[in-house]
Amino acid sequence: QLQASGGGLVQAGDSLRLSCTASGRPFIRTTLGWFRQAPGKEREFVASSHWSAGSYYSDSVKGRFTLSRDSGENTLYLQMNSLKPEDTAVYSCAVWKTGSYYSTRSYTSWGQGTQVTVSS
């Protein structure tokens, strides 16, 4: 299972960096995704990091969020800039298995998420 961390309470316009790890195991040739779930809403796609095809972002975060991996491929980062109150949610990472990169059904190994709260 994966573990997301780095969440917190920030003000609108601030930045946060989330981390996703897998108990120290490297993400070799692994496509990973970030999703978020706000209270009362369904889990939604945020971004995906493909081991060979770059990164993809939802329209709501494009230009503000950036994915990266550390050199040892042990950690996937989600740099979140210019945060907005509507970004408030529990953020989780998961491993893509098959199907659409934008669908939660395509992912597995969901770990406990990390809460991000953005105040106005």
C-alpha cells in the first residue's frame, strides 16, 4: 500500500508539497495517480505520473500543481501552488493497473490519504 503525507492547513494562495511512498520500495516502471475527495463528493482525479509518458493533470489543477519523482524513484511528489479553498480534500495516491488514467477503478494499492485544508 501507498502512504500519502504532507497535508495541512494553509491559506488561499499558499503552497504545499505532498509525498507518496511505498514503504521504501522504488516505483520502477510504475504509473501512479493522485486523487482527492472533498466532503460529500466523489473521489476525483487530480494528476497521474506515467513512468514513460510524462504527467497528466485535471483541468482544475493544471498550471498550479506539478508532479515529480525523486532520483531514486522512491517518492512521488505533488507540488501544489496557488491553493484555493476548493482544493480542500483528502488527497490519496494509488498505483495504476489498467484502463483509464482518470478513473479510480483503474487504480489499486490505495493508502491512507492526507488532509489538505485551504482557508479563504
